Amino acid sequence: MSSATSDVGNQIKRIPVKKPTWMDLHDLKEAGESYDELLSRMIRRERDYRDWKMIVEIEETGEFVAFDPNDLLQDD
């Protein structure tokens, strides 16, 4: 198998991990799921978590400013 495909965006990259980390990843992987799919799923969850954490922080600090979405759409 080639280490890269003809499409630059789909190049295969190798990420060295220690055996305990690989075993933990393997335990998280669902049946039939590739490691690429697993890592993509984990990235989406981390991004969602960070967004949620930011929203909670804004709510707790009171820096949230309510707005009317209709006011924003009137300029379009």
C-alpha cells in the first residue's frame, strides 16, 4: 500500500503512539470503524465539548449579550 494517494488532501500520515495508548484507542473503536473514523469522531466530540465549555463560561461570567436574530437578518 502506498503511503500517499494521488489526492494531496487524502495523504496517509503515520502517528506514532505507545502501545498502552494504541490499546486504549482500540478499546474505543467500534466494530468496523477505522482509526481515521475514530479519531475524526473524537475530534468532533472535543470541538463540541470546547464549544459547550465556552458557552457555560460565558453564562457564568455574565458576558453574554442577548440579541434578536430578526434584527440581524434585516440587514440582508
